Amino acid sequence: MAVTPLIDGIDPDAPLAQRHLWLIDAMRWVRGDEKDVQASVSRVREFLDRVQADPELQQRWRRWWQRFVETVDITPLLADHGFAPRTAFLSEFGNRLRKKALPHTPETHDLGELFDLLLPTRFDVRWLKALDSATLLRLRDLLIGTGLEPGADTANFWQVALMDAMISCVSQVSATGFASEIRVRMSPEAQEQKPFHQLPSDLESLRREVRVHGAQSPEALEAATRLRNQLDACRHAAYSVYSHLEEHGVSVGIVFRLRQLRERVVRVKELLDCLQSDQPERATVALLADLAQVGLDNRSIRSLIAASSHLTAAKVAERNAESGEHYITRNVTEYKDMLGKAAGGGAVIGVTTWVKFALYGLGLSAFWSGFAAGLNYAASFVLIMLLHLTVATKQPAVTAPAMVAKLKDIKEVGAVKRFVDEVANLFRSQVAAIVGNIGLVIPVVLLISSVLAFTTGSAMVNEEKARHTLQDLSLLGPTLLFAAFTGVLLFASSIVAGWVENWFVFHKLHSAMEHNPRFTRVLGRQRAARWANFTRTNISGLAANISLGFMLGLTPAFLQFFGIGLDVRHVTLSAGQAAAAAFALGLDVLREPAFWWAVAGIAAVGPINLGVSFYLAFRLALQAQNISEVNRQLIRTAIKRRIRLAPLSFLLPPREKPGTGDGAPATHG
């Protein structure tokens, strides 16, 4: 598109929508093919040359610009663009969904709404920043210097718009600072200083000095300095809330409000720069580029969730790290203890397998069959937890954060080595847990099958169901995909556990259960205290085990409703099912390829269960600890070196140093 048709389209008497559509076309013409920033800058200069060279065209442009500034409200753009209309996470989530789903109209008096249509790409940010000072001065003369009317002071109009935007932003900052959920979580020092009380009066002082002495007068500059200092005090007071959240539980809503407050403070400082800068045209274009960038960033639903939930993810990882410590064995004694606990867990899963097959005989519908299976799994997992036993596949999702916690001080001497030691300890612990689980689930299933055959004359499953079970577990089928899907569910259960525990702590339910009059009246003070302590200690484990059980049972049923044939493959449960099927088919099954393909499938299910859940938890923990890519590469190199130099450290516990008596391990070298 040439500049001539664009120039000819300047019509100050056109309807509102047509004038705005012309401006949108003008911005599209400046962007061009979005490949060369300097080409866009040249188009801006070309437009300026044409307008400034023709007095009649210049007069027509001035009338167009006058109509534009008279019919749009610039304050929403300067004050609110890029911010949530309401300071709540869910409302902003819905707002962004609406913006993605519904089109925008150019027929609007709100310049904030029109702005997204004018500068919709990241290329716009680049060419705005590339505008040189000479071109900006020409733009200023053409726009700000022309006046709304002949002889009018448009600079005063811009100054009023900036002040109005600052009033709006400061009022939002004050409102957030006075919100009860923010105020009660500030540090005692911040509450005593009351920085948000002084903020409105400092802004009013600035307004008065600007009105009386001018925006760049010494009095106005001094008032602006006081306002900046007060804004910094408010920001530091708000930051003290994070310490409370770290200790007493995280709320996504509060984190979102704190982030909005911080960005509002930055916006006020940008508006001050535009008001008092020695190069106002440079400050203004920097503000417009920042508004364009913020507008793009704040359309992303992913960035909203990531920014608001980062602290929560860190807290979930931290709580999982605390839970995962006791799953990692570091010496022979702990290794043997893990084998015993895993064997006990395998015995319970053996009973779970029997109940699972018994439920098939009830002929329930898909949902109720899944619900019954989930209830069976959940009850078994909770029983294992209460008996202080273990299930191998539940470990990685909580042990990965425990390992990454070792990297908090990665720059310290020996930090990477300690982490690699922890990797070896974890891998060895997983091997012990799987061996213990499978080592006892198979004998228990065979024992139950023998008792059933002796007492009822039939095994745990009939021959048809046994062959179908072996076929389902075969390595030749979709077993590996189902195993990976199960790994995702294992990771998801750890996230549920972390969120539930964070929610429990954040709402002070431990204290409520212990001291609430209704609880103490019904239970008595001592029993209420015991229940509160039990719940606080086990809330994470209960949430993880119950959620995992029902996800394993119900998720396939829900997916089947939508025609998605995903199933679950849990290594210990699969081993128990294969044992039941083999007993039903007799010793001759050992000569059938289907049995050995099922065995191969189970051998692959375990590592995939562990690998997927560990990988997802490990990535979450790395993000929570802000581990850089350089340090991640350093970690990978150290692990490869350990595998090359001491491969047995990943399989066998280190020898204990003789004479220590405390289980102090000796390294494998």
C-alpha cells in the first residue's frame, strides 16, 4: 500500500468507527511486512513529509486529530491498559478468555480498547523503540504541538491526562494496600510505618505544585521525588507479605494482587517520567512501547497462570520435598528398611488385586465400576500410608523436589556432588521399592488364589478373564502409553497433595480444629487436639493417596465417555494381575508367548511409571528453585560422570564405615 491512498483517506468528518479503521490501516501500513524495523521508521518519515509539505493536508490532519482526541478517553489507556479490570485472579482469567474468544470493535471511545487493534504485534514494540529523536520531535510538532484548536495548548491536555492516570493508579495501589487480606499479612514494621496512608497526600501535593508552578519546576520535581519514595515504601511493605505466604501458605489470589500492585507502581513512575522528562517525546514513545508490550503479555492465559502460581508451585515443591525425604535411602540400614516397607506395601496391593477382580463380577456400569475401583485403590493406599509401608511408584513425585532442594545453594563447593549423591540414593531406593513391592505382591496373590481354589473351587479369575488380562499387559499392545499416562497421574496426585496441604495451612485449619468451640464441645479439648495434629501430619499423604486412587479408577471411565481409550498401568497392580492370571491358567502358561510378553510389559511399566512422574516433578522443582540452563547442564555432566566411574552406586547401598556405629556410609569410590 502506497502512502497516497492512506493520505487521501484522512477524513475528519467520517463516523467514529471509520476514523478508527483508518488509523488501524495506517498502523498496518507502517508495519509493512514486519521484517525491517528501519523500513517502518522510513514510512513514518514519509507520512510526516507528505503532511508537513501540504498546508491544506496539514489543516485536514489537524481537524482529524482534534476530533480524535475529543472523542476518545486516553486515561483508561494510560492508567489501566494491561491490568485486570478487577483485582482477582479468576476474574482476570475469565477476562482473558473473553478477549481471546470475542472480537474487538473499533467503534469505541475507550482508547485502551482501541490500542490493542492499533498495535497488536511485538513488531510494533520494536519499531516504536527504533524511532529516532528527530522523527519524534517532528511527530510531537505534528500531534502535540498543533493544539486541539488553533492556539490551544495541547501540552496541557496531555499533562491533564497524565495526572488523571496517576490518580487512578495511585488509588488502585492504595486500595490494594488497605485490603484486609494484604494488610494483615504485612510485617509488623510495615504496618507500623503505614506507607499507604501517606500516598494520596503525596500525589495531591504533586498535583498542586504542577498546577501552580509547572511540571518541571523545582517544587514539582521535589514533590515527585517524595511520591517516588513513598511508592517504593509501599512496594517494600507489600513485599513483606511474601514472607508471610512462605510460612503460612500461599494464595494465588493474593500473589496476583501483589503482582498488580507492583506493576501499578511501575506505571506511576513511567507516567511521572512522561510528565517531567527533559525529552518528553522520548519518554512518551517509551511508554507507548511498554503499553504495547504489556498489552501483548497480558493477553496470554499461560503467562497469567505461570506468574500468579509460581510461588504456589514453589511451595508445593517445598512441601513435597519435606514429604519425600523419608523415601530416600542413604545407607544399608535404610536400604533394608525400604525393602521391608515395600514388601509390606506389596502384600496390601495383593489384597487390592483380589478386591479389584471381585468388583468385576458385580457387573457395574462404567462410572460406578471406576468409582468402586478408585475406592479400592484409595483405601489400599491410605492403609499402606497409615501402616508406614510404601508403594514404589508414589515416590518419585515427592522425592524429586527433595533432591532439587539440595540445589538451593548450587554455587557452594560440593553442591553438585551432593546432588549427584542424592540421584544415586533415589535410584537405588526406587529399585529397592519395586523389588520389595513385586517380591511380595506375587506370593500374596498366589496365596489368595490358592485359598480361593481350595475353598470355592475357582481361582481369582476365570480362564477367559486371565487371557484377556495377559493380553492387556502385553508389551506388544499400548502398555507403554498407558504406563506413561499413569506416571502423569502419579505426578498429579503429588500436586493435589501439595495444594491441599497449602490450603490447609493457609486457612489455619489446624488451629481451627484444635480451638474452635464447636469442635471442642463435641470432641473435647484433648481429642480435638489429637485430631488436629493427626490431620496436620497426614493431610498431604491422605490427599495424595485418595486423589491417586480415584484418578486411577475414574479417569479411564471419564475418558471412555469421550471415546478416548486410555487406561492405567501401575507396575505393582499389574504384577498382581499377571500372577492371578497365571495361576488361573496353570503351569502350562509358562510355555505361552502371551505370558512372557506380559512379563516384558510389566518390566517396562515400572521404569516408565517412575520416569514420567519423576521427570514432571523434577521439572517443577527446577522451575521452583530457578535453576539456570547452565547449571542444569553442569548437573547432567556430573551425573554422566558418576554413571561412568561408579555405576554400582545406583544399585547397591554404600558400605558403612567400620566402627562408626551410626550407619555412616562409605562411598563406592
